[in-house]
Amino acid sequence: MVDAHRTFVIIGGGLAGAKAAETLRAEGFSGRVILIGDERDYPYERPPLSKGYLAGKDERETVFVHRTAWYAGADIELHLGQVVTSIDRAGRSVQLGDNTVVHYDKLLLATGAEPRRLDIPGTDLVGVHHLRRLAHADRLRNVLAALGRDNGHLVIAGGGWIGLEVAAAARGYGAEVTVVEPSATPLHHVIGPELGQIFTDLHSEHGVRFHFGARLTEITGQDGLVLAARTDDGEEHPAHDVLAAIGAAPRTTLAEAAGLDMADRAQGGGVAVDASLRTSDPHIFAAGDIASVEHPLFGGRLRVEHWANALNSGPAAARAMLGQDVTYDRVPYFFSDQYDLGLEYSGWAPPGSYDQVVIRGDAGKREFIAFWLKDRRVLAGMNVNVWDVTESIQKLIKAARPVDVDALGDPSVPLDSLA
């Protein structure tokens, strides 16, 4: 039986929110658990939207966090397709778009992120896409299949993870693909120029065309349909569809309007939380894409938008809401699949934060581990087509002490012996 005297409300119907609800029940919380999401779909995971589901390898049902019946069985009250319009911190309540008022004892914000929009002429044309939600993937999957059948052209603005994964999926359907990227290599702001060329070569071998050092300035069309995409260096690329893959921004409007403390935009923005994922309001917590956590390993706040962060921070926040002693200090982690290349990345090493890159293995064969170091201390590691080493890489990062660089680059030396 549910104890109606205590109510925990979760705003956000993604992975972080769903795993938080699951954890509350697993930890014995007997009060009301109310999960509010602005999409009509049940909570789902986002990686398949640019990987297996988009590529046509996985069925739609595989993306969902839980089976539909699980929520009723766990006494989770769902409000799907509902927008929360405001938070009343003094009254401890939230108001929905239909004017329903829901009271809470503890509140979790897991509102995620939204795709950044192209601010150029032509974005109102039918063939301009974003990829963040399941409905986006549903539509884009059909678009890519049609482009493949008709020898159509897709222009992708942005050479980050989403842009490259969609490029791989599009080539799998047989579509022509051009990636427009302002940096000199793809993934420049994630893995730096040292590793970016590997992904340029990989995609070029599969027929993707790159246009580096340029940005889209206009999408031209006729009768509401896309015809071409123009760049700021005067080039024009034929296009039947355009994908904007220029990053995402945390959805913090609710939190800001409620007067919660925010993280500095120079540190990625988001809602400022302590190590237990508690906001500046002791009754409100934040998890997933919007949470900016003070991280002990990296000397500042981190806001991470990857799957593993949603998977782990939702449960951590739930335990903190229950009054448990929680310190959220997980090493950031993500994975990617592109053609026959699979990788896992652990850590945090944006350009400018490291002074050395060490390669262990054969980068030419795309079977290696790359390490980013600062003062011989491992900040991040990426294993490419090398498996079962994530735990060892993360041990090196957590150790936070200088390593023998020669041994780090020597495949004959066990990684665990260096931590």
C-alpha cells in the first residue's frame, strides 16, 4: 500500500527520472512517486536514437527503460505529455500545463537537454531535422531510408558524436552525406585534433564528405522542401535534408524561474548541485543533463550529457532524497558505435586541459587506447576496438597521480599495474 502522507515528484521522463523512480521503490520508499514527462512516450534511453534504432538494426520497443506494465506494478504515477509550468518552492508544489497542482515533499529535476537550433534562413523548411527525442528518431529513420532509396543527399551541421553516428547510419542506408564542421577535425572539442583525424579517415573511407572550417549560413529550398545548404566560405552543397547536430543546452528554465542557484555558463551551465545532487533548495535535487556537480577529480564543476550520467545520477539522487549519505563522484563515461569501430571513453579532458596524448596499440588499425595526460596524470582514456579495459582506465583516472608514460604506452605492461 502506498503511504499518501509522503510524495516525491520527478520532473523529466527520461532515463534519469525513470531510474530514480525505480530506485525509490527498490530502496523501500512507500510514499507516492509521481513522474511527469512532457513526451507522450514512456521513458526511454537516448543512445539507440542515433545508433541501433536509427540504423534500422533494433526495434522501437528496445529503447524503453521499463515495460509499460512496470509503472503500474511499482505504483509509479505517470503524467505523460504534461508540461510543468512552474515550481512553488514555498508551497512545495508544481503546476502543470492543465493547471493541476501537485504537492511534493521532495522534488527531483531531471528535465534533460534540448538541441541547439541553427539560427539561419531556411530552418523552417520540411527537410530540416534535429535529433533528441524518440519522435525525432522515428522521423529521421524514415528519412534516411528514403534518401538511401533515392540516392538523396543529407547535410549534417556539426561533426560531434551525434553528427558522426547519424552519418554512419545514413551511409548504411546508402544516402549521400556531407558533414559541415567549423573545426579542422570532427570531435575537436571532445578528443582534440590528435584523434580527430582517425574519425575523418574512418568516415571518408565509407563515403562521407567533410567540409571543415565552415558553418552553414543558409538552407535554400523550393515549395517548402530543402534544395541546398550554403556555407560561410561561399560553398553550396546539394541537400534533400539537413540535420542540425550542433550540440544541446540544459533545460533549466523551470529551475531558473524558481530561483535555484545556477552554474557558471563558462563551466557548462546547468543547475548547481552539491555532491549529493541537492540544489540550493534542500527539498529539490537535480540529475542527468542539467546537474552541474562539483567533481573532486577534475577540480571544478562538471555537467555531463551522456547516457551513463543519467543511468547513475538518477539513482544517486533518489538515495539522497531518502536521506542516505551520497557522494556522486563517478568518472564520466560514454560509448559510440560507427561502422566497424566501437569505442568507450572515460574521464574529462577538453582541449586545453591536457599537455600530452599517449597511444597504446595500433592507431592505424584502429585498435588502441588513447590517454590524455596533464603533468603525467591521466585525465581521460578512450579504448577503440579494445575491450574490457574501462575499469582499468578509470582506476588510472581515480588514482590521480603521475604515471610512467613509457609503460602507459606499452601494451605488454598491464594497465592495472600502473594505477
